[in-house]
Amino acid sequence: MSASTTAETRTVPTRPGPAAPVSRPNRVGENTVRADGVPKVRGEFEYSSDMGADGMLWGATLRSPHPHATIWSIDITQALAMPGVHAVLTHEDVPGRKVYGMEIPDQPVLAWEHVRYQGEAIALVAADHPETARRALDRIDVTYEVLEPLADAERAMADDAQRLHLSGNVLRHITIRHGEQAPVADVVVTGEYEVGMQDQAFLGPESGLAVPDGEGGVDLYIATQWLHVDRDQLAESLDLPPEKVRLTMSGVGGAFGGREDLSMQIHACMLALHTDRPVKIVYDREESFFGHVHRHPCRMRYEHGATRDGGLVYVKARIVLDGGAYASSSTAVCSNAACFACGPYDVPSATIDSYVVYTNNPPCGAMRGFGAVQTAFAYESQMDKLAAALGVDPVELRIRNAMAPGHRMPTGQVVPEPAPVAELLERLRAMPLPAEAPSEGRDLRDLPGGVSNTTHGEGVRRGVGYGIGFKNVGFSEGFDDYATARVILRVADGEPLVEVHTAAAEVGQGLVTVQAQIARTELGVERVSVLQADTAVGSAGSSSASRQTYMTGGAVKLACEAVRERMLERAGLQAGEDPGDLSLEDGAVVSAGGGRIAALTDVLADEPIEETVEFHHHETYPLDENGQGDAHLQFAFSAHRAVVDVDTRLGLVRVVELATTQEVGKAMNPQALEGQIDGGTAQGLGLALLEEIQVRDGRILNASFTDYLLPTILDMPPVSKVVLEHADPEAPYGLKGVGEPPNISTPPALAAALRDATGRELPRIPVRPEHIVGIDEHPPARPPLPGSRGPTATPHIRP
Amino acid sequence: MPGYNRAEVSAELTVVPSWEGKQSPRAQAEAARRAASESGLAHESGPGRTVLSGGRTEVLEALRKVIEASLDAGAHIVQVKVEAEGDAQRFQKS
């Protein structure tokens, strides 16, 4: 961690944003109501799609209907001639770099020759009305030569497969070789697993407003996850210096990784600079499905070997992630899948191969728990299968092999404190199970299908399953991860006020509130104002990888400490006291004995104190050719237990209860933490039971919330929670990132519960009704054992 | 997640085909693409443009091969822009 003064100059904004509200937060560790909560519920919050400007034009995007094609010509003549149309742009109009990408700039801003996925952007229109813009898109004549899509990741890896990119179709391959590479085990179980393509399904489809500044530059008001990485990509493609491209965060409905890549940012700015008018682009929900990346579909083949008494001997895994047409953050997803492939267990020998592959499917990238979600489903399914083969309790088997501080992960990294894997499982197991009333005679609302009158209790079976997962917090593999914060302590309206300025994206996780809590705690000042995030201050990194409370929270804490030091120096000088004996409390400078020295308002007078700092986490390192290296900063763990009732005749499921234990280091705002756990659990339930983008031959079949099924409040059961607060000695306040873990451990727990109820293998999520229907007509090879909570298994047991 | 951890060096090549070359203009461009593709470092970056990105040594070695393939096919002009892209420079203060 380091401190420096790195303030950026701010120009006059082209659009005044909403005033930053002044709040009176509680301290760190206390419940604090989020400032944006009430306006959002009342419909008063300004989301990015709500913005407007005088003289504004509407932008629209022409997209390819084909997943794979060659473009022979693009004729914009008719569109350009339409009344009300102000611009029609193609790749020829991209002023700078014609490709973009967070890691690998491989995605065309506008396609020029090749179309690699359905929905790829080809041309842009700016018009005085959104309907005019839409009709103009219909007048753009594109001549395609339609090609056979390469839509299967395994096929794309074949030597004779057509290359979709010059670099080949395998975007990244990570090998991990850990321990003995010819291990022998008493009991061996194998399995093949698959995870479907999940959508982030955030509220508020992609939208933003670009405003030219009249001097060749542009302001972009945008809902995004990382302002500075957007800005730098924009500057490259617009061929402008970064200071000519200013970004301001606007209202975000949610993100979950889906706003980490660019969508309409370059397009809106191109149109605005071309027309010299403000341009707004708002996707509808259908376009949103084509406008952002999704969770990687994944196929995994696993082999677990163990001793007769249940000690893990080895794990072998082959993981194939379908990256779709462009790189996005696939390289990091591939790495995470490999690093966390064995789960939070002590595994003496690991042989892991993780691949991510280009195809003509929709591009995939970051989504909550990236990489770790997919493998957790597989390794936890394997642990259940192993428990069944050994005839032991599946939770006991997990505890027997639980990772602990000091163990070496398959990457060679030593597991740091705290890693209470066994404790999480023990505490989860000890939580009371919901009472099981007879199925018959129950209130219909408590049965699968609810009031649809599908069952009155007949054919209903209960199942219980467990799952545990973990992943990294923060950026990894040698990336210099940092966040910047600017803190100003001043007098306003006769009272001290702390202003906090960062570029960190509030995406619904409660970051604005926690920044205010930190300022309140560190400076002892009740009134805090968190200013609008923008690129006038240094980068905060992305609101992803569960990192912002650690990183931007850490930066705010560090900046407050710098402000406090200067404040105490000033107070000490004025009062003739040693600054080392002073502290700040309740708006005053107090002595070591607790005596009030001076009011902050008097010490500050009309001379505010301002500090800007960068907070860096400790260095991480790339993985070597054997997948060895201290690649990660921190690990976060959670466990879930699922209780389900299954109507085995219709395949309908009612989730009765989800119980969870999570290691959080420090509950910064317990109320917000609960929201993160509920939200992550709901998203995990969606992946396990409902949510999948159906893709056939590269085409999305269900690009709407009518056909893409999301869990509703009626699908969500009560979530019982136990939170462990074992402080990370290195992290600010001892905290851990909390956003992703619940999303990782929920799906395997639900799948295990369904297996317990049905006896089916269920090697794929989401589990669909047809996978569990008809137990009576087609019983599984072996009925579930009472309390087995695992699938049927055909283990290989050495004689 | 991702980071924003660009390759150490990126080199963008634009082959300007010659009508007087040994091979057709299309073949000249294709020769460059093929050589770039063999490097495993290449992506298209625009019509007739290719980016090689990776470590400094491997990019510069690949660059030479692509240029030679282009010239052998008859191209008279190959424009090259080489950028060193350390992560630290990505977030310059403005």
C-alpha cells in the first residue's frame, strides 16, 4: 500500500449531475441505510437511461442477424437520405483503433469484413427520434455471405477447425501440475458436468449519453463498472488523448460483470463527435442480450481419487469454457476455473487443464463468481459422488478434507488466514432443518407448483444437499491492483463535512454507503457526502472480483488517515499540544484523556484539508507453466445447504430453505451484507434451476425476460445465515469481499438436494423439469439412500 | 474481473498492396495474414491491418517474419507502428 498525491484537474461538466446527497452514516460495523435505497424504491433515482440533454439525438445500432458471415458490402445511402437522420457510421468512420477489448483488443468497434456472432455491431445511426433511428437501420443494406457457425467449443479446439481469429481458437490454456503425477487411489469416481450460459440480467439495459464539449473532446455519462478502463479504450478508438474523454458515472441498475466490457460507449461518442450534438443510446432488453457478455458455458470432466478412509489423493480435471466470439475477460475466467478447480480442499495431487476457446457463440466474460461458479458445481458433485462411493456422510467427507491456513493450494500458494472451511461446514450442519410436514394436506403455496394446482402432495419428495465454494478477491496474476480516493474535510453550513471522491462504480452493492461509513469512522464527523464518481480523480479499478470495499474502501480509509494526520497537526499547533496525543471524535479534537481541545469547525475555519491517495494491495504473481505461483490476494468462502421439495411427476421444484454460512472478515454494514448474501443466493438459485440463454447454432433463442426465466420473490425461500468474522490481518478492518461467494456455493447445494430427492445424476445445470420428471416410471438405477444426499455412483474401488 | 493488463509490446502492421507485385494484391495481404497467424500472437485490427501482441522478443521476431512474407509476396510498403504498453501507462493522470 502506498500514498501519493495524484489529483486530476476537472473541466466544467457539459451536463450538471444530481447533487451528491449529504448523509449521516453510522460507523463501520453498524447498520446504515443506503442513501440511494429510498429514491430507487420510489422511482425517483436517475438511471442512465433517464438522462437527456437539449438538442439530443438518439443513437441506434445495426447488428448482424448471422452468427458467422463475411460482409461483402455495406450501403448506407438510403438510410442517410431519410429525413431526421443526422449520421450513419460504419467501420470507416472509427477515428482510431478499430478494435477494443479489456485484455486483448480483438473486437471490432464496427465489423468490417467478418461477423463472428449474432448481434455483432455493424453500423450506427443518429436521428432526432428513436423510431426514426430504428427505421433507418432497416434502410442500411448489408450484403452477407453466410457461413457455417463454429458453435461447439470442443470442435473449435480441433486441429482442422476453421480459425476464427488469426491467433487460433484456443484463447488460453492453463495447466496445473501439483504433487505426484501418477497417483494411485483406493476409490476413484469420475463425472462429466456442464453449466449453461447465464445472463447477468441486470436492471437497466445498457445506456448512456455522450455530449461533445465543442473543443474536440467528449463527456460520456454512463452506467459502467470501471470508468477508467472504459475511458482508455474510448480514447484509443476515438483517437483522442485521455484528458479529452471524460466519463461520469450515471445511475446503474446492476452489473454482475455484464457492464465490464464496452457496449455502446464508443458508438455514442462517435455519433456525438460526428454530429456535434448530444447522443443518447438506450438498448431495450432484447438488444441487451446481444449487447453484453455472459457467463461462460462450461464442460468439465473430473476424476477424484481417495483413500478408503476418505482422504483425497488426487483430482484430475479437464475444463473447457466457451468464450464465444471475442476475448473479453475470458483469460481471467480460464485462470480462475483452473485455480479453484479442486475446491476448498487439501488436495495432495492435482492435474488440471483449463481451456477457453473462441466460437461463433455470444461472447462471454465476467459474471459474479467467474470461473469459480462453474467448477464448484463439478467438484462439489464429485465430493457427493465420492461420499456415496465410500458410504460416508458428504459433509463429514468435506470436513475431513477441508482446506486450512498453511496448506498449499494446487497452485502452490499457501492458504492464508483466515480459511475456516471446516467451521463453515460444521456451523452449517448445526443449523436447524425446516420441519417436514406430510406433503398431503399442505397449503398449496408450500408445494411445488404453488397455487397452479399441480399437486396436492402426491409424488412430492424432499431432498437436502450441501455445497461449499471459494474464490479470489481482487485482481490477480501480477496485476498492479489499486484504487484512488480523494477526501476533503471542510466546514459547510456551520458543521464539519467530509467529501469523498472516487471513481468507484456503485452498482447496487452499497459501496457509496460503506465509503461514507469509513469516512465517519476515521474522521469522527457525522456528515458525509460521497461525490459523483468520475474520471476527474484517479482509477478505482473495477467493481468486480468482490474487490471494491477492500480496494476503494482501503483507499478512502488511507485518505482519511492522511487528512486526520494533517488535522491533528493543525490542531496541535493551534492548541500547543502534541498531535500524537490527539484524536478526532464527534466533530471535535480530543486529548488522550478524552478532554475536548477544539471543535473541528474552529480548527478548519475556511481552510479545508484535502488528500488524494492510491491504495495498492500486495503484489501477486503470474502462474508459471505448471500453474504454480502466488497469484491471488485473498480468498473468500461460503457454504450453502438447500432443502427442496420435488414434484417428481411434473418435475417442478419448490426450494423450501437455503441456509448459508459465510466468512466475511468484518461485516462492514450488516444490512448490506445480508442483501449481498440474499442476492448472490438468488442468482445461484437461478443458475441451478432456471436461468439459461438458449443458444443453438450460434443463435440466441430466448432474448427476453418472457423466455429467459429469472427467479422471482415467489421462488426464493427464506435464507438462514450465519456470518463468521475472522479478520484478515492484512485487509482494511479485516474485511473480505462478500459479493461473489454466495453465488458459488448455492448451485451445487441445490443440485445435491435434487439428487437426494430424485436419485438422478443431474450432471448439468440449470436442472430442467425433464431431468427430474418421471421417477416413478423410470426409477434411477439405485434409489437414493436415506441421508445419502448424493447421486448414484459407480465408483471404481481397488480390490 | 479482468485486469487491464495489456501485452508488453503491440505492433500494428498495415500492408499496402502493390499492383506490380509478384502476386495479386489480395495474395499479398493474405501472405501477411498467414505469417501473422502462424505466430499465434495476431489479431485483426482493421481492414488490411493486423496487430501482433505479446512479449517484446517474440513480437519483434514475428514482426520480421510477417514483413518478409509480405515483401516476398510482392508488397512494396508495410507500415508498422510499435507500442510498448505497460499497464502503468494506461492510467496516466490528466
